[in-house]
Amino acid sequence: MAEGQRATGTSNPIYNLSSVLFHALEGGASYDTYVEDAEREGDRELVEFFEQVRDEDSRRADRALQLLAERTPTAARTEGPAPGSATMATEGGAPGVGATAPDVSPRTRTPPRKGQHLVVL
């Protein structure tokens, strides 16, 4: 049994995808500060570089979330969130069948709309 699976009881692919998602989102949150610093210094080349890196991490996070959702059993998406699942709950707490996650990229930090909750376990 590998390290992530031993520590969490979660399968390695799910653990690994969750880790990629976490690190992409965490990095993305820092890049806005880097962009602002470069803008203050008037360094357009660095502004563009940090924006590019931020956008790459945003796409990486979106793809990791998609891959996690694809590897979550269908029953978990229709009956409620399962450990390691990424699903959207609607008004009243019922998970949305076939719902897609709202844009929660580090770039925009857009929260879910009222009545929707993003659950990533």
C-alpha cells in the first residue's frame, strides 16, 4: 500500500488527483500577489509570466476536478457525496445529478450561486 493510501484509506489515484487539485488551487491563490507585485514594479514581462502560470494552474485544477468526478461512482453522484467525490448540492441539500462545479478557479474565486454548494472531500 502506498503512502497516500496508507495515510487516508483513499485509493492512490483519488489521493493523487486530490493532491494535484489542492496544490494547483493553493498556488493559484499566491499568483495574484505576484502579479500585483510585478505591476507595482512596472515589470510587464513578469506580469505576463505570473498570469500565464496562474492560468495554467487554473486549467490544471479544473482538469483534476473533472478527473476526480469521472472516477467517483455514479451512485455517489445521485445518492449523495462519497469520500473522494466532487459534486454539487442544490437547494435543499440534494446533490445535483450531472451538475458541474461552478467556476472556483484561483483567478476568479467565484463562489457557488445561492442554493449550490461545492463539496470536495
